[in-house]
Amino acid sequence: MAQPAGLGLSAARTTAGVQRQEEEHEVPEWMLQEVKKAMWERLPHLFAPLRQDLQMLVHRTSPLLWSARNENGRASRPGSALIPVPHPDTGAQPPFFPATNDDLEMLSYAQLGKLLAFYDRSLAGNTLARRNRLKAFIVM
């Protein structure tokens, strides 16, 4: 089927017009290089929060964290050993940790406060409230 004669000419004009517009609005190479450079410099800053969230997720799903909390949940008899629980966001080990259930019961108000602060837990309440809050955190 033959195309109307004017259609081919119209398409050629449109193509030429688009090319002319592209040439008129063409970005200089030096400007493209500057934009690329700025993007590459900014990229690490853009991904930093994502990287932090990913690291936090890795620590919160760490087998070490969950196995420690699971084992501590099984330590029900007096004198049962406790396993230090790493910080859920950073994976850091606590500065000190009670070795047994009995040691946990003997922690002072200040010692409980240091452990709760390490784990970013509330410091509110008396010694019993702090101890219960720490127990709830270190077991599953």
C-alpha cells in the first residue's frame, strides 16, 4: 500500500526538527563531567543511612543474639549460666555481664542501670523494675 506523498516529507521534517532541538539544548561535556563528579561524591552520603539500617538488621537477626537470648531463657535453675547478649543494633558485647542467674539477682541498682543503658533500655523504676526489664531483654 502506497503512503501519501506528504507523509514522508512530514516525518522527515519532524525528525529534522527533533535533531535541531537536541543540538540547541545539548549539554556541554564539561558540565556532564561536573554533574557526574558531584553525583559520585554525594553517593556515599545518600547510601549511608541505608547501610546503617542494613547493619542494624544484620545485628538484630544475628544467630549469636538469638542463641544467647534463647539459651538464657532456658537458664531457669539457680546458678544456671547466662550467655552475654550482644547489643541488638551494633553487635557490641556488653562491658560486663552476670555469669549466672544468681549473679543477675545480685546486681546493684547502678550495675543494672549500666547494662540497661548499654542496651538502650529505659532506666526508670527501682532495682526490681530494672532487674525485671533486663531479664525480659536478655531472654526470649
